[in-house]
Amino acid sequence: MATPGTVADHPWRRRLLLALRYGWPALALLAFLWFPFDWLSEAWPAFGVPFRQVFRNAHDHFIGHTIFFLVIGLLILSIVPALRYKPQWYFLGLVVAALVQETIQALFRGQLPTFTDFNAFKGDALGGATAFALSLALLLFQRARARAAASRPQ
């Protein structure tokens, strides 16, 4: 039984604490995803040199966004596996994450977001969708392997 004034007295506080306790890795990944690396490359020349080598032209920018969203997508799906069963929430989150990322980049450049960098959005979409497909394929592989192991005679 909870004593008056404890966290258990407030169900919304308990839910918030549980969400933070288990959701902090996902929040950390989003913070990393939304970090203004373009700004950092200008503010810190030692970071800017390798950053400009990775993002030197439109093709490399596309590849960079694809790999970045692939890695973040795989990590998010491993941290929040329920998203594998709710693709509508995963893909909605992917769109929001891409829009927020571009907004933050624009604001740190001192511009308003225009959302006209379709090259970056295509890379974001390809990376995020590939992460979902790989995660789903791994899940199906694990299930098939478990079924095969269960059907083997002892």
C-alpha cells in the first residue's frame, strides 16, 4: 500500500517515470539524431574536416543520411521492439524524426526550414525502411529457427 504523497498516488507520474526509465535509450538516440552536426562542423574545424569528407556532394549526402537512419532505425527497433508490430507508428515516427532533424539543421544555419532537401529525405526514408525490413527479416528468421528447433525429435 502506498503512503500518501508517494509516486504511486499519481498514476501519471508512475507512467512518466517508467517511460523515462525504459525510454531513455530511445530518447538518447533521438538526441543524437537531432544533434546539429552541420553546425558543429562549422564551430569545430577538427570535426568539420572529416564531416565534409563524408558529406562532400549530393550523392554522399544521400548515402550519409541513408546509413545514419539505417543505424538509428535498427537501434530504435531493438530498444522498442513493439514498433515491429506497429509499422504505422514506426513510419510516422520516421517521418517526424526526419522533419525535426531537417528543422534543427535549418535553424542552426539561421534559416527557416523549407523541407526542400528531397535528397536527404529520400536517404532518411530508404535508411529507415531498410532498418524496418532488416528487423522484420531477423524476427521471421528467429521464429523459423525456434519452430525448427521445437519440431526436432529429442
